[in-house]
Amino acid sequence: MASPAPTARGWTYHRYLELDDEHRYEILDGELLMTPAPGTRHQRIVEELQYRFARWVRQYNTGLLLPAPTDVVLAEDVVVQPDLLFIRAARVAEIVDERAVQGAPDLVVEILSPSSLERDRHRKREQYRRYGVPEFWIVDPANRAIEVLALQGEEYRLASFAANSGAVASRVLEGFAVSVAEVMEE
């Protein structure tokens, strides 16, 4: 199948699997969206967060940590690729197959960039909320800030926030915290 139109609608996960190009895509409510390659600062932050999360996950054997690009199929017409995702050990066999994560992870991390700001902060947040992702981290390099949102009932509430030199903590990974300054080092 040739490359699709940039804002094509009516897409499903099965149709997406037929694509034969090397671009990264996400599907939000049936709309196929190309995901541009992230910049080097974004990738340095991903690497630092992945290192810190991975140490914790391995030390306490709490589950599975996966970086992008990993397809997360929340619904047939909603497929996202968070920058990082975590799944509790008890759920890994239930929702992870060879190709994708088939359901809501326990924690997702999105690192904002100018090209993804609206999609990550608003559209994907709504999908994560709708499909029950318990914890959503928003990392904002431009403002040197990290927000941790926890799903309470059917809404996200701010669980932890820090900017510049503060630290944020996870509820899903009890006891895990990370310093904004360490993550945002340049």
C-alpha cells in the first residue's frame, strides 16, 4: 500500500499494519497522523528517563518498560506511540504480544515538542483518559517542567508537578521519583 494522505480518516489498526513505508504513524479516532522524527534534545530526555525508569523497574521487578516506537492499541481506531510506557508485571502476558500492546498501559510518558504539543497535551491525553491509563507523565522541555497526572474516577488530576530543580513522583511505581534538573540536563 502506498503512503497515505497525511490526515486520512477511517483508519483502523489492521489497515495501518498494511502500510509498507517506514514512517511512524498514530491513529486518533480513525485519523491517521504521521509522527515526525523527534529532535536530539527530545531523544536525550527519553534516554535519561528510560535509564531512570529501567533501573527502578529492574531493581524491583515491577513490570515491563518499553520505549517508542511501540504501538499501543487502545481501540481499533486509536493507536498511539508514547515516548515511554510501563506495564505492571501481572498484566504483561495479558496485553503484550509480539507486535504491540493491546490495551492501556499502566503509565505513559509523552515528551512535548513544538510539532507534537497539541496532540500530546490534549488529543492523546483525552485518549489515555478515555481508555483508562492510570498515570500520564507530560514532560515539557521548553518550560523545564514535568506533570504527573493520575486517573481518579474518569478524570485526570495533577498528582505531582515540578519545574527546574524540583522532583516528581509516581503513584503507579510507588517510591519512584525523578528530578527535573537531572532529566533536563543538556
